[in-house]
Amino acid sequence: MKQLFIGLCVSFLLMACANQSSTEQSLYDALGQYEGITKITHQLILVIAKDERVKHRYKGANMSKFKKGMSDYVCVAVGGPCEYKGDNMQLVHAGHNYTNTEFNAIVDDLILAMEQCGIPVTTQNRLLAKLAPTYKDVVYQ
């Protein structure tokens, strides 16, 4: 009887663990859906504008187009119901000769923007993991 009880307890614990992972909020929802993503992108633009390391890279850029493109790209990357109509990341960044330092500065700026928008660190890390593979399309060194 004791073994049956222990077996049932273990079974319930395993089922609880299995259900816990399936109830994790989608990254799209965790970021606040499209509205939240757009808010983060807007905040990122404000942070970049003050960042001496990279603000010169955006001088003369159409920031409305950047905001829409970045928001759509992130939305798609996190599984949202959006459509990204821009060029692929390699084409967007071709010829700009971005450095590792500049790439890292933008990542720092994105983290700061997410912090300012109240995004939890675990959600920040989930987004950064989704965006990290674009490194090879941005920095050509």
C-alpha cells in the first residue's frame, strides 16, 4: 500500500511538472503582444538616440520605418500573428560594416529599453535568445 501511495505521488508530481511547462506564457504574450513590442521598440529608439556608441548609425534614418520594421520583425520572431514585409537581416545590414562593439551596444540598449518597459529578466532572456542568431547577418567580421 505504501508503494502504491508513493507511486501515485510521483505520478502526480510528474504530471504537475509536465503541465507547468505547457502553461508557460508565450513570448508574444509575455512581451505584451504587438502593443508591448511596439512600446519596447519605441523605447529602444529613445535609448539609441542617447547612446554615443551607436547614435551616429541612425542619423538620417527613417525612424518610423525602423519602428514598424523592428516591431514586425520581433513580432514574427516571437511567434506573433504578424507579417514582416521588410528585407532579410543580411540585406538590411549589408555594407554598413557594423562592429562587434556596435552590435553589443544595441543589445545593451535593447536590454535597457526592456527594463524601462518593465519586462522581467526571464522574458528579456527569451527574446534575446530568439534574436541572437541574427548576429551573423549584422556583423561581417
